[in-house]
Amino acid sequence: MTSFSIEAPAKVNLTLHVVGKRDDGYHLLDSLVAFAGVGDTLDFSPADTLSLDVTGPTAGQIPTEGENIVLKAARLLAAAAGVSKGATITLTKRLPVAAGIGGGSADAAAALKGLMRLWNVSLPPEALRALALSIGADVPVCLAGTPMRMMGVGEVLEPAPALPPAWLLLVNPMVPLHTPPVFKARTGPFSEAAPLTTPPADAKALAEALAARRNDLTPPAITIEPVVGEVLAAIAATPGCLLPRMSGSGATCFGLYAEETQARTAAARLAVAHPAWWIAPAPLLGR
């Protein structure tokens, strides 16, 4: 087989309600997850042994200690499928790390897809989902790759209504924000589930539907890293922004726009005002 590439798009939590907590301490979520047209890329080539090379603008953020999540996914898949082959994998890293947009999870999901293709193997759907969940809570939804209602700790997925054409502006202040401390800092009662049940007609209707919901992790994230509040305010001040919101556990925030030109103009404005921030305009992948 010749070499090929698999894209690993950024995961965006358009909503995130914390609806409960399990006895083992894991929180239960109800979240509308979509994907953006920006992300990492994994290149695959046949090989006798397994190897990974990481390059790209944010490659330096990958921790050097411990096992990379891509190699972890590869080894788990090989064991589950009884594969003894290897692969040469090159990860082009564009997404910031510990950023609330599932960069590592998207990479792991892309690794599973790519290696199943390279090795010509498959797993039963339930087994594949269980393997994905064992890698990380966001890996199953990244494996699905389309708008989903994500529940439980990430293991319960339902297709979401189709989302309309829209543009996102992803902004990260280049401050890592790890998930466990954000959940630990959350206070107050749990939220009710509020799934999106009908397809919004356009970007404005989507913004209105999202505004009736929220991301429950935003207040604790701002408590830990106040710059998240600054990012949200900066996005909200850009012309054409229909909604500013934080994704996941942060620190990446997004603005929702109806038009590409609005998102790109906002990106240019923020890049001048905040040159150290990671800023990426991208289409919302609605299907």
C-alpha cells in the first residue's frame, strides 16, 4: 500500500452541561460536539516496525515524557486486531495541546482510522468504541467525526441534528488548561440536559439555540486562568460575532460567525492585538 494521509479536525464543544457525577468521581456530561475545518494531519506508510515523527507549528508542545497518544492507540489496535505489522506515522501538529479542542483525541482517532486502513483490519463497532474510550474520553466522538450529542463520560453518542453553514474563529491564549483541575474547581448544582433537537435554519438560529445553553466549565476555567475571560471578551468585540464561547475545559474559545469574511477579518484583528495567541478561522463542519 502507498502512503496516505488522514485529517484530525479540532473538536468543538458547542455546548457542555455537567449533569451529574459517578461514584468513581467522573463527571457526566451532555454536550453538543461538532468539528472545525482546521486540525492536525497524520501520514501513514507501511513499515516493519512502529515509529512516530512529530512535526508542525505546535510540535514543541508535545510532552517528551510518557507515551504519545498516537502510539498508544496504535499498540492497542495492534493487540486487539492481532496485528504484528508496523507503520511509519508522521504527525503534523497544528492544534495547541491541553486546549479543550481534543487535539490529542483527534490524533488518536485518526491513528485508529489510518492504521485500520493500512493494516486492512477492522473491529466490531462496540469493540472499537470500547478501545477508543480506553484511550481517552473524547476519542469516541472524534472517531465519529460528525456532529454528535455526547453523554455520559463520552461513551454515549447520538447523531446531532444537521448544523447550518457557519464559520468559527478558534482562539487559544497559549496557556495549557488541563481538564481535571477545571472539573475540580466547578461548584454549584448540576445542570439539566438540554439537547439540540431540531436543525437550526442558519448561523443566527444556531447562535440563538446555543445561547439558550452554555458551557458549565467556563467559570472554573476563568478562575484558574483569567485570560480565558479576556479571550471571550476579545472575540465578542469582533464585528459579526454571533456568539463567543469556550470549548471543552478550555482554554480555547470560539466565536461563531455567519460568513467566512467575518471570521477572517476577526482573526486578522485579533492577531494584531494579540500576536502571541493561537488564532484559526475555520468552517464549522456541520455534517
